Amino acid sequence: MNEIKKGTKMMDIYKALEEVPYKKREYFKWKFDLYINRTEELSEEELCKKLDVKTLNHMRKWEKSSEYLMLTNLYLESRMANDLEQIYQVTAGKAIEGDEKAIKLLLDLQKQIRAFNKEAKVTLPQEEINTYDDLEL
């Protein structure tokens, strides 16, 4: 099995979970509520039945592994990105209305995002850098 390495470019948590064995993948999705087409919540007992195991003790032991930690970090990064997007939209709306604090915060957010993107672009492999990214429209 391929270990998920820190610094590896992963599209999203679902892509990363494809590299994890089925039982671990299902446990992780259950623990962080990542099921896409789930209609009702699974209990621990139902998950054990689905995974054909008696207990989740081996999964709790896996939670101490570096693989689990990297998956958790990837999940949390995606959550932070979603939170940042929501904050940006709310702040932009208030800035447009003329709120001076929101204007200052929006400009600061934009500056930080540009700095992050510039730094991220340096760490990407050359084939993943779009040569047209720096063009202004």
C-alpha cells in the first residue's frame, strides 16, 4: 500500500482515501462524516457489521499512526479552505457596503492569499504550474 506522504499534492481527501484499504477508508469516512450519498447516520454497531468486524479497536489503534494523522490533516486543511472562502465572501459583502474594518480585513486577506499562492506555486512540480497563471485579464 502506498503511504500518503506529507507534501504530496492530493486533489482532495477522497482522492487520498483511494490509497487506503477499504476498512480504514470506510472508518475514516464514518468518523468524519464524509459519506456523499448517505441518507441516515450509521451507529458504531452498524459500521462494525458493514466492515465485518466485532469491534473498532483496531481502527482506534490506527488513529495513532502517521497515515491517519496525514489524512486528518488533509481533511482539516480542506475544512479550513472552506471556512476561509465563507469568511472572504462575508467580508467582501460588508466591504462593498462600506464597512471600514471589513475593507481593511479584505485587503489583508487578499494580501495573505496572494502570498500563500506565490509560495505554493514555488513548491509545485513544474508540470503543474500553468504558464498563463500570471497573466492579467
